[in-house]
Amino acid sequence: METVRVMEKLIGKIVVVDTSTSLVYMGRLREVNERWIEMEEVDLIDLGEIKISRELLLIEKKRDGLKASRGSVMLTARAIVSISVLEEIIDP
């Protein structure tokens, strides 16, 4: 329940969701609850299909913007490893 309250502060922001798979979801957080999150305007990236590091990918997405491939996505909470606000990615 505490996690949901913390994540609710991110609603409306562009977030990066790292999962327990090679998939990374980037988009606007729309809704959260104990079981899932809902995102919109989602840029879905399979890290297994790209030749750059996760860190470089995030820096490029922050600089160049997202290219949404999904209008909306519902993601189960069990699959989520971490959530970051894209604006807060640090470019060394």
C-alpha cells in the first residue's frame, strides 16, 4: 500500500519502467494500484534487440524524446523491478 502511495506521486510524469525481462517501458504513468500500473503513449524497447547500453538508451530518449509504439499499456506489478522519472536520468 505504501508503494502505491509513493507511485501515485509519479502519475502524469514520463517514467521508465524496468522489468524482470529484457523489456523497458517508457511513457506517461496514468494509474497505479497494488496489482498493476497503466501507462499511455508508451515507447516499448526490447534491450535484447538493440546494440547500445540501457544507460545510453535512456540518455538518448531523454534528449530526443520518446517514439510511442503503444497507445496504452497495463503492466502487472510483479513484473516491475524499478520505476524512474525520465527527467531525472543523469547524463554524465
